[in-house]
Amino acid sequence: MASTATKMNVRDIVSSQIFETIEALIEQGNQTKWHRPWAVDSKIGAPYNLGTNRPYSRSNFLILQMQLMLKSYEHNAWLTFKQVQQFGGHVRKGEKGTPIVYFKKTKDEKDDPDTGEAVTETKSLLRYYVVFNFAQVDGLNIAPTEQEKPTVKFATVEELEQMVRNTGANIERITQDRAYYNPTMDKIVLPLLEQFQGSDGYYATLFHELSHWTGHASRLNRGLNFSLRKKPSQYAYEELIAELASVFLSQDLGYQTAELFQNSAVYLLHYYELLKENRTAFLSASWAAGKAADYLFRFR
Ligand SMILES: [Zn+2]
């Protein structure tokens, strides 16, 4: 069910779905909901396609994870409409699918204005398709299995430490209760390891700050500077990017726990005001966060 809508429409369609989900999650208001298992050690792993067993990542990971939280699904297994039919099932009446995104590469033949020669341009167009959770479908001849457990090989603490060293980032660890990245000095300041409740919390914080570090002019150049503090929405946007990048990395590297995700979710909802002003912020922040996470992941 790929859409033929224009790029702008896709962005709007998917963004308003994300927005509605976040609003609904806030409305649910029940903090215990945030304890919904999302951790590597839980039975419910990351979202994956039931037909192909392939995990969803980045933006789609977030979109589906939020749906799972909202609807309290027992399986993080998803199918396209076509797959539902393919596996002999049907979507239960009244069930709505969740739009997720992908980039479709298209080639354009154009004449070079200077030389008059034909050149091929590759473009990435944003598209979306709809998926359904296993719980929204009846009559399937396949079911989720042990596959739900993540198949990624997670990093050990030594590997995480090596990765952090490989970045070459200037990290100062001092006894205080604040973690931050100073873009002018290009320096991360962290509390001491023993001040954290656990190593997972420590790495979540460290990778959040390292994600800010990727935005420096010499790296991904996200235009970080102190004036951001005077522009709350831009500052909030950068915070959203850093937190999402930290969530992505936690998924890639496996230092996430259910409690940590609860923290991240609360943190992300903190930027609800920003989302209200700009409905597409979440989606575009998740792309920027994906770039930041990929940048850091290369140091592994
Ligand atoms: Zn931050």
C-alpha cells in the first residue's frame, strides 16, 4: 500500500499520525504505561516485520514503539496489508494501520544546462506504507516466535568504553550533578561514573551528550551555539535530536533498559510543546538523530 502522495503530503500524513499518538500517550497519563517493556532483556523486543523477521529502525522503530506502548500490544510483530493477505489473514474490522516511512530512490534523466548532455540524477523520495500489528489481524498462518528477542550482538562495557575513546571527544568527569556539552569549548562534562545509578544510565547520558557533540561545526554541523538558549524552540529541537540519537544507539548497542526508556519517553514528551508548534519536528528530528547515531556508531 505504498502511497503516491507528494513528498510534503507524506511528511504531513506520517507526522500527524505521530502527533496523534503522542497526544494519546499523554492523555493516557498513566505513568505506569511508560513501564511498557522495551528493553533488551524483556520478552518484547524491538519492532520487526513478521513476514521477513527484519527489524525496523530509526523513525519507524519510534513510530511502531509508540504504537505498541499506546495499545499495549503483546507482540512487536508487524505486517503490511499485502503480507496479511499473503499469510492467509485479514485485518480485523475497525482496526487502523500505522503509516511508516521509507525513501524511494528514483532516477531522473536530465539535460545538463551547460553541456547539453543527458545526466542521471538520483533522488530520494519520501514514501509511506501502512503496517498492522499482529494483534490487529485474524486468521494468519504465521505467529511471532522466539524471533522477537533481538538478534543483534550487543556491545560489552569494554566495547562501549573503546567506542567512546575512539571518538576522541574531550570528556571531563567531575563530581557535580549536571551532564552537558559545551559547543564553544567542544567539551562534554559528566558526573563521575559512581554518581550514576547504573552503567546503563551512565551510557544513556554519555551518548546523549556525544550526540550533541556530533552537531559541532567540524562534524555534522547542526549550527549549535549558545544563542540556542535564547531560542527555546531550536534548543528543544536539538535536545530532541540528542535524546532520539541516544535511544537509537541504545537500541543498536544494547544498553537500554525499560526504566531508561521510561526516562527517555518522559524527556521526549517534555518537547511536546515544540511538537505542537511544528508537527513535522519529530520526524525531521528523528532523521537528524539517525545521522548523529550513525556518525557515532562508526566509532564502534
Ligand atoms: Zn541535551
